[in-house]
Amino acid sequence: MLPAVGRSSVPLRCSALLSRCMSGTHGHHAHPHSHGHPHTSYTFPNEPKSIDVKTPIPGPKSQAVLKSLGELQDNRHSVFAVDYEKSKGNFIVDADGNTLLDVFAQIASIPIGYNNPALLKAASSHAWSTALVNRPALGMFPPADFADNVRASFMSVAPKSMTQVFTAMCGSCANETCYKAAMMSWMHKKRAGKPFTEEELTSCMTNKAPGSPDLSILSFHGAFHGRMFGSLSTTHSKPIHKVDVPAFKWPVTSFPQLKYPLEDHVKENAAEEKRCLEELDDTLASNPLCAAVIVEPVQAEGGDNHASPAFFNGIRAITKKRGVNFIVDEVQTGLGASGKMWAHEHWNLHDPPDAVTFAKKMQCAGWYHHADLRASEPYRNFNTWLGDPARTLLLKETLKYVKENNLVENTHSAGEHVYKALRGMEKHFPLTKVRGLGTLIAFDLPTPKARDTLIAEMRQAGVITGGCGTQSVRLRPMLIFTVEHANIYLNKLDHVLIKMKNRGDI
């Protein structure tokens, strides 16, 4: 083992690889290209310098908390209890005082670190106090400063050509309300802007046509778009999400299953994407009442499945040809995680999407759109809260911090560092299909059991990471995750893989 730059050390084989690769040009998504991002240096104030594990995880205090909580609600999915007051930056501290590196970030939802001083300072202001204790029914009684705050937050990072934003409560309801808007817009155009007929108004009250038309949203195999009824009908990642719940009989089509390494399978992957686009076009042709197609830039829950910019441009061309709305679900990929503010920016679309949904790192949920997706009448796409002014202030300060510290560029640099190291580790371990965009990085292990073992052992070693698909391990770090943090992660990963290899687990 040789020491590496930063707080920790990287195994010899990784550090040697990095010294060779960091000057290389090989990108890590479907069609590599140069981003031209400079290397950035960022330090989180008063962040722990290292991992510190004192007890098994979960420790006795965590176990007591989880047992107590389990008497009140089903918490079988809980990992450990957290001391959020002591957690800082990229490091999470549990109830037993263990300090762990968090590269999962609350399922990809923490952008700029635990207890960020800039946010704590802003949270002490009168404006934040007022917003927290006076939560309004935004659709009817918006605060006097809400328009200004929306412009300074949401609209300051709006995707190209998007002039409108619908604020919502979570990723699922962002997609859900976007589906409704797409259907309302589709029907509004079909009736040429005329008023509803009496038959439509009457029949919809008993869930019958023509008032309740048999419209659909097309999605892709492997997709995850949420757990509500509409969004669950477009989710196809794990059976446990869907079993026992009725679903709309909406069309589903294939998402490319790329072969890796990408540079060794250019022709096969191009043919696979062509096949999927042809299937999409045929499916839309046979489903003339489809109001929208929704796709994730990276199918996160479904296994971190990627496709090339050419594939997504193909979707846009087909939806244009068929007169179908194109929705991009950036709930997990938005706000810098891909090395760009929005992952779909990597596609260089000739025509922008019709809507882009968001949540997680944005700290708020909703969707950007063009004006023609506004409902034709008020109260049609509506609920009591329609978002949260306090979270809008949180987003405003978060974006300010991201821009001031060049954190999107930082994400690109850290992602390249991790990706290249993992490609080197493929030569020494049965670790395959290294893939990624920014820090949206994943790799596969031989079996689901091996994947689950690695995640559990990484936790005991002081690193929180996540799984997806059947046997994939994914990273979802914060935007403040740097090359130094990456070296800590890589060092722990190497040690765990060696242990598993020596035991015959992989």
C-alpha cells in the first residue's frame, strides 16, 4: 500500500492506475466526450478528517431507538438511528457516535452536506422563521415574496426554454401531477380548445368515457417514477414495489441493455439502441391514446442503466413525430449530480423536452414545463400546499452555495476520479460494468448476495453506499464529495473486496 493524496490512502494498484488515468481522456458514459471542466478544490468547514467506527452498526443505542420506533410504525427498512446534530459535510454520525462516510446521501437527496454553515446561518433569519411557522395553501394564498423567491431559486436553474414551474411535494407527486398535465393538454388539443361537453362532465363522475378517457403514459422496462397510483403504473424496477396494487394498463417498452466496456461493444450497443427505438415507435403507433413518454436519464432504481445521447435524441424525434409529450424524470439525476446542472443537458437535444420533473437534491419537488402544459382551467392540477415556501428558501440558498463553490464542476472531477479507479479495479476483482455520469456511478458484482454482502461490510467499515437493480452497487454522494473523499471510499472498497475474495464470497 502506498499513501495517496488526501485524508486516506488508495491501494497501490488503484493509485498507480489513477496517476496514469487522470491525464487520460476516456469519458464514462455511453459516448465519451470532453467536458472541459477544470479541477476544483473544495473543503467543507470543520468536517471530520476520517471515518471512526467504535461499535458494530447498528450499535446498541441505535438498536434501542429502532426497537422503540418499531413499536409505533413499520421500520424494518431502517439502517441505524442518526445524530443529525453531530453529522457534518460528507460524514454522518449515528446514535452510538460512529462517524461514517456517506456516499448515498439520504437516497441521493442531500446536496451540500450535513449542517452546512451557510444553510444554518440562513435558517436563523426572520424570513425562514416566518416561512416555517406560517405554511400557506400556496395555490390560493401565496406569500407576497413568493414570486421573487421562485425566480431566485427554481427559475435560476430552469432547463433551456422552460419558462414555467409547477411546485409539488415529492418526486412521486411531481410525476403524478405532470402526467395529469400531459393528459389534460392532450385532450385540450383534441377538442380544439372547445369547452367540455355535458357528456364528458357527467361521465367522468363515474369513471367512464368520454369524460375519463383511456389515455396512457408510456414508460420503459427498468424505470422507477414513484409509488403513487399513476407513477407506480410507470414503475418497473422491482416487483415488491408493485405487487398487490392495481395498475393502469399502460404501454411499456424496452430500455437499452448496454454491454461493457462500452469501447469494446460500439456496434452491439448501437444495434441495441436502434432496436429499442424501433420498438418505441411501433408501441406508440399501436397506442394512439398515449399522452406522454417518460424516461430517466439514468434508470437509477432499476440498476443504473445508461443509454447514449443518440438514443435520447431518438426518443425526442419519435415523440415529436407522434405528437406525444416528452417528460424527462430528473428526480434523482438533477442538480449537478451528472456533472451538469441537468443530466439531460448531456444529450444536446435539438428539441427540448416538454417537461422535466425534479425533487431530491433540489430540496423541493415539481416540474418545469412550457406554457402549453398549463391546465385550461384553474383548480384542475391543484392541492392544498403545492410545495413549501420554506423549502423554496432552502433551495435558493443551496443554489447560491453550489454556484459560489463551483460544485457542479467539483462533481465532474470527483466522478472522473472514482470512475477511472473502478475501471482499474475491474482487473483485480470480479467487479464489472463500471458505468457512470458525474458521480452517478455504479458497478456490478457476480450475484445479488455478493452485492448485499459488500454493502453490509462497507457499512461496518464506515461507508454508507447503496444498491440498485439485481446486483448493482451505486454511489450517490453529495456535491461536496471531493477527490479526497473518493480516496477514502476507494481504500475501504479495496479492503472489503480483498476480504470477500479471500473468503470466496466473490
